[in-house]
Amino acid sequence: MASRRVNQDLPVIARFEVRHRNYLAPDGSIARPLPAFTSDAKLLIALYRSMVFVRLFDRKAVALQRTGRLGTYAVSLGQEAVSVGIASAMREEDVLLPSYRDNGALLWRGVKPEEILLFWSGDERGNRFSSGPAHDFPFCVPVGSQAPHAAGVAYALKLRKEPRVAVCLFGDGATSKGDVYEAMNFAGVHKLPAVFIATNNQWAISVPLRLQTACETLAQKAIAAGFAGEQVDGSDVVAMHAATEEAIAAARDGEGPRFIEAVTYRLGDHTTSDDASRYRSVDEVQAHWKEEPIARLRAYLVSRKMWSKADEEQLAAECHERVEQAAERYLATAPRRPETMFDHLYAELPEAYASQRRELAGEHDA
Amino acid sequence: MPEATLVEAINLALGRAMEEDPDVVVLGEDVGINGGVFRVTAGLQKRFGAERVLDTPLAELLISGLCVGMAAQGLKPVGEIQFMGFIYPCLDQLVNHASRLRNRTQGRLTCPMVLRTPHGAGIRAPEHHSESTEAMLAHIPGLRVVIPSSPARAYGLLLAAIRDPDPVVFLEPTRLYRAAKGEVEDNGESMPLDRAFVMRAGRDITLVSWGAMLKETTAAADTLASDGIAAEVIDLATLKPYDESTLLGSIAKTGRCVIVHEAARTSGFGAEIAADIAERSLPSLLAPVTRVTGYDTVIPMARLEQYYMPSVERIATAARKVCQFS
């Protein structure tokens, strides 16, 4: 925002621009010529199936929480295109550093749904990722604190000349933290293979974006770190996939980091412990339901005869089955023995704490 | 054997670690061409290149967070925080991430990093340059906190810290950086972590301390010797986890203990030790356990800092009082 007090006689020494990316309009029509990958019907359908699964998985998780069988859970309702669009553009060897609402990204990368439930039930074993990429980071709860890790990971990848990219996800609130700026600034200095993505869902619990920043976009925050930021329609999975794919390819080719602001909307509460009706109106939420990503992609697929009502019914049944089976496996997981809380504290438990472990195990010191 | 100052010993250990393991990287503010404000990293960038000895932007949180990310990818980062007064932005990373990455992921990701920082007062430095807040760090589960008191132990313990598979905060007694000289063989041999060192054997009283305060504590033991009191002097060296058995073994013999630290008294690490002694060694005790510490005040700036720090006289007086108790 230019101030009227700016002295117009002084020369302009730098100008910056921020671009916005969107392909599918909220009604599923084409807003701008689609990127080449959309000719791959299999990929589009995979994105669709994945988003539908995430939504059903979320719904099941909330049901488990409401019936006392899961702890506090962060739903991603309305943001499915962000997580799925990003993860689908990554290679397995890339490193994901997720925030706590990125269930969709973890699921796409092969983390078992029962492990995600195990984590939200309060069991560290959920972060083992027994079937997902072993180098990915677990959900990060302290907001934005994973951004410096992404810079460290990317530095290690660059030092070893490995063609891999660190992909770091955080929310709009995180962009107010020094962590995020410090990490992006460092990534810029060293042209690191890192992609930072802010899911701008408009709300940091009860605090709206206008109280986080006076900036017109979050994307422009990359400019201060010396690299490009792009604003993307985060409810358009085609745009999210395309933007992430481009950013990752550039980072992999040694062009340095990129920043993406994924503009979307958190249709659900912050977590199952939150009641969003305290701070935002039903009308506001209803208006955003018209933009949500799943109906949008479905409308496009249907319009192209790539998807039918029968496909939809079959998918719903399949997802239901998968989710129910995952929930059963989660509920059947044997509890940890209490003394195992010591078992991964250090590579080898120091003798100083071994007696505490024995005490918890009911063994008595001589 | 060649002589080295504490600064030179740490420099030798860093060079040795980088030589033997290409995964070791050194990062911090001014650690490159400048060789660090205390010259601890002098010459390392020239030897190992700017990719492995990197000058970071001026952002301490970043330094600690980078270490976590690098370590999770298998590097062995050694971060430098220029003074302990600037380590506080790193606490989020140390508490929430470095110390618990292994536990959070049940061993899938680990954090073999070292965060080095100068520790303590006594060099007439500017404000915020004289902190000794080691107890804050020793409270963090999953972390190791190490503080050497001589060039040889700085060399051996830093090598051990770098090779350790878990995060270590390595506190370097600023006052000893150049004042302490001793024989150091650059032979790549580490010293054991989690172990206290008995510096001097004695039967009458146990004096336990760490870091720069070993200097005054040892001098106090000399004074006591001339009074006919044989003090056993213990350098705790690793504060977390500390070597309780060596300390309690000593107290079983002497029955008396004075704990000396430069940090403020309340919730200082001495309180932890005193509590353990009370719980485990009461039958051996001949006198109350006594602490000689910095005062419960903000560490004063240069002009008054000498009055804040435990002196040889304060330590010796406390020890005599303990010995007179019974």
C-alpha cells in the first residue's frame, strides 16, 4: 500500500510482482487453459479419490473423538486440495515437513491412516511412518518451528548434491513468526532446494488474517527473503499440483527456493476442541462452501465425462471400507507399556534414568 | 605433550572431528573467515571450505533449527551461539525439537547435534555476555549438557559430544578460554560423557563444581589443605545426566559436601545435587550440604561481577564451617 507521503521525486530502485494461479473456477469450469498434466485422466482421478478419502477419514476421526476414542483432532475440511496437490507433486525421496493439519499429504505419501489416528490418540508410535517415507518429519505442533528444519534439511541435501527437495507446510499464522522468516531468509541466501508453502485458510484459530498482517498477500513475504512467491487458489487441486510441481522442479534444478501461498478456507473448527461459531458467522462459512475443492474437481470431471455417478458411489463405498478398516486396526493396537516412554529418549538410556524406568516397570532396585 | 589453551583445544577437536567425518559441519555467526569472536573456529573454513564451515545470518533460533534439520538428514552439525545470553531464542528448538525428535518418532529420526556456547562471567564483557543458565538446559529431558574445565577435557568431551548420537549443549567457560593452559594430545581420543572427574582425592570434605569455578574450587582446596583439611575435588563435567555415583561415592567417604557454582542460587543445578544427596546419602552425612553460588540477582555488569562470583575465600569459609559442624 503506497503512502501518500512517499516522495515521488525519488527514483524507484526495485519493483516486485506477485502472481495468482487458478485453473478451475469454483463451479468446475475452466478459468484459464489447463496445464499439460491434466490430460492424464488417471492422475486427475487419483487426486479426486485422494481428496474424497481425506474428507471421509477426517469425518471418521471426528466421530472417534466425539465418542471418546480419539484425542483432540485437527480437521482439514475444505483444505484437501492443498495437502493432496502438494504431496502428489513430490517425489518419494523429497522430504515433507508438515504442519498438524496436513493429513492429506501424509496419506498420499503412504503413511497408514491407522498411524495418523494413533498419533492423535496420544501415542508417539503414530509418528513411526512404518509405510511412508522414513525421512519425512512428523506433524509439527509448535507453529512454524518446522521451517528452520526445512532449511537445515535442504542445506544437507545441497551439501551432498542430492537432487531432492525439502517441502515445508505451515499456516497463515506461522507467517507471523520469526521462525518462518529466518528459515526463508537462509534458504534464499544459499539458494537451497526448498519449497515453503503457507496454507492461508483465513483463520489462526479465532484470529483472522487481517490481524496477522497488513500485507495484501502472504506470497509477497518471499520477496523479503530474495525469492519468488506465488499466490495459488488452494481450493483448486489442479493449481496446487501445478504450482508445487513447478516450484519443486526449479528447486531441484538448483534455482533456489520458492514460496507458495495457498489461499483456501478452513470449513471446520480449528480442532475438535474448538467452536468456530464463537468468532465467525455461519454466512461466511456457507459462502466458502461454494468454493470447496472436491465438488469443484468433481464438476470438472463430470463435465468431461471422466467421472460418473456410479464411480462416485463405488468410491464412497471403497473409502468407507478403507476408513473403517483403518479405524479397526487403530482401535486394535495394543497399548504401549508405560516404561517404554523411556525407550527412545536417548540412543541408550543413561544409567542416571534407568532406575526411573525400572520403577515405572514395577521392578525394584536392589 | 604439546600445550594448548582451552580455545586451541576446542579448535583441535573441531578440526579432528571434521577431518574424520565428512558429515560434521560447523555453523554460526562469524565462524567462517573471522574464526569466531573468540577464535575458536580459526582456520577451519580455510581447511574445510565455506560449505562445511558456514557463516549463518544473525539469527540464533535459525542456527539451532538448522542443526535439527541437518541432523535429521544425517549430518552432524556443530552450531555456535556467540554468547550464552543469546541462546534463549534457541530454547524452543532445544525443548520442542532437538531433545525429543528421537522420542517423537520412536527412533525413526534422530538429532546428533552439538550446540556450543561460551559460558559464565569474569571477562568484563558487555551486558548479556556473562550468563550461566545451565540449569535451564539441564531441566530438558533428552538433552545432554556438558561443560569442560580444562583444555584436555574440552578436547576429549567435545569429540565425544560430536560423536554422540543425541543432542548435546556444550558450554565453554569463557573465563578459561585463554587462561587455562594444559597438555593436549590431538590423538582423536574422546573422554566419556556422563562421567564426573575426581580432580583431587581427599578424605574430609567433597567439593563439587563445574566449568570455570573449578579454578576457585581447587584454590580453595589448597587453602584448606594448609589448614589440615583434605578436600576431594570433583569436576562434574556432564551436568545432564550427571554422574551421581561418583559424587555419592565420594560423600560416602567424606560425609561432607560443598557445591560450588557461578549461576544464581535458586533452582541452580546445585539444588538438584543437594536434593539427591539428601535422598540417597543421609546416613553418610556428618554436616549439612552447603552451596556456594552466585547471588539471586541479575549477573552484574563488569564493575560488580567480581563480587557476584563465588570467591576462593567464600568457598573455603563455607567448607571450614561444614567441617566444624562435626
